[in-house]
Amino acid sequence: MHALIFATNNQHKVDEIQSLVGIDFTIIPLKAAGIDIDIPEPHDTLQENAAEKAGTIFKLTHQNCFSEDTGLEIEVLEGAPGVKSARYAGEGRDFKANIDKVLQNLGAKKNRAAQFRTVICLIWGNATDGFKTYYFEGICKGHIAIEMQGEQGFGYDPIFIPEGASKSFAQMTMDEKNKYSHRQKAVTQLFDFLRSK
Ligand code: ITT
């Protein structure tokens, strides 16, 4: 049995990852670990932010932990909102305001290609052998809808339609979203790695 602290304050991420966890893993959200801090994300890349989040929690706990940083990357917006996805429309981190800004910036553009990218940072080991840092990445390609569709999920889900689907992430159950999602792809690699240990 592997126990891992998940360095996030985003309950949606916890729910999605919990639903993918096998019985051989226990994921401990920050709240359950008794940690109540706002983890900084000051960097220009998903990888550096993920490292910052996992590193912050590792320094506090000295226990196996992982974090993830995710961005929505839109082709004609040169990869924006990308690493700034949470705060695209300002410090309020408002999902609706972020979506409105994306739709406004895209306007009537024909090329609506986009992808979600998740980078997981794992700090794993033990006190005897030491701890090492590992990274895993998951990408989900798709496109941005003309308008919001659906009520499920979070963030940009109402405007993202994954390749191979005809509805948005917000029109899917969590299990359906997990069949396509960036997060599922990165997490699957994480669990495969841990099972190999
Ligand atoms: P933690 O840093 O505490 O993990 P966060 O919400 O700040 O949580 P990120 O910086 O990784 O997480 O996420 C950036 C934003 O990208 C997030 O607030 C959402 O708006 C959006 N986002 C991330 N994953 C998403 C998903 O699966 N579907 C839709 N939007 C998503």
C-alpha cells in the first residue's frame, strides 16, 4: 500500500484523482494531512510550479507527496492562458471570468485548437535511501467551443471539447471525462511508476 500526500487546494482535482486510485494507493489531500496553506505558483512553466508545490509540502512533512500543475494551451493565442490559467482574468481566480476572456480573445477565429496539459511532480523515497523528484505529463488535445456548454466539472470544462468527443468536458460525468483527460493520462503514468517500485 502506497500513501501519498496530494499537494493541492483544488477539491475537483482531488475528486478526479481519487476516482482513478486503485486499492493499492491512498491519496491524502492537504486538508486530511492537517495542512492549511496557500501554495505558491510563481513560475513561468507548469513543471516549475508543480515542483514548487510538491517541494513546499515535502519541506513541511518529509513524506512522499505529489502535486500537479495544469494549463489550457490555445494555439492561436500562442499557448495562453497556459501556466496563467487559474488567474487569466485576474487574481480572483474566477472560472466564468476566465472563460469569458478566452471566448473574447478567440472571437470568431476558425482555428480553435487547444490542449490541456498536466505536469505531475512526485517526491518519492524513504529516509534511509533518500528522496528523488520525478515528473509525469498528460496531454488532452481538443478545441474551444463557441459558447459554454454543460454544468459539470470545473475551470474551463464548459468550453473544452476533447478530440473524439462531440460534447464538452462539462457535459460529461467524471468517469467520461477521465477517459479523455490530461489528468488521467498523467496520473496513470504516476501509478504505473509507483507500482513498478
Ligand atoms: P492547486 O494549485 O492547489 O493544485 P489550482 O486550481 O491553482 O490548484 P492549477 O494552477 O493547476 O490549479 O490550475 C489552473 C487552472 O486551470 C484551474 O484553476 C482551472 O481553472 C484550470 N484547470 C485545471 N485543470 C482543469 C480541468 O481538468 N478542466 C478545466 N479546467 C482546468
